[in-house]
Amino acid sequence: MTSAEPAATEDAAGDQEEEMMVLLEFDELEDTKFLSRCQSYSLIGLETPTPILKLDNYIFRGTYEDIIGTGLLFADQDPDGHSESQPAPKYVGSATKKIRFKRILLEPKNRES
């Protein structure tokens, strides 16, 4: 998820991997500052049809979807917000896929003795 353009790379075993950017969408997340307040995250199963994302104590299950058209990705030039004028955002890449995440609640398994 670090390249704006898909790029072929080789790992230690000589296998080729393709890197690409993917948008993450959160359906039930209304608090726009939530992600910036998260202290830790874990993303597992990215290569599966339903990746799992843990943000602090919140668990989300995702599904891949195609984007209609191309999603353009931009980053703030001044991430600390110290600039008095609003600099133009910097283009960082594009995406044709997104992962739509929905919050899930985990329940402990009942262990029968």
C-alpha cells in the first residue's frame, strides 16, 4: 500500500509481488476525528476476501469493492496544521479498489467441558 502506481517487486524467495493503493471506507463511522485519535492498529488477512482491521479496541470486517472510475488520493502538505495559508494538497496516488469496513462485535466461544 505504499506505491501510487502498481509496481512489481521481488521478495527474498524470488516471487513477484504487486503493490497498489486501496481506499479504506468505514460505513458506520460518523466521527471524522476517530482515526486520528487511534493509538494502534492491526490489519490482518489483506490478501483474503474479508480482511480484519483492529483500531484500538474496535474490530472491523472488510469486503473488497471496485470503485466506479478512479479514486485520487491526496495528502495535506502541512500535516501539523502550522501553516497560516492553506497549501494545495499533494497527489500521492490513485486506487481502483476499496475495502468497505463494518464494525463487528466479537463474542467469546462457549467452551464445553
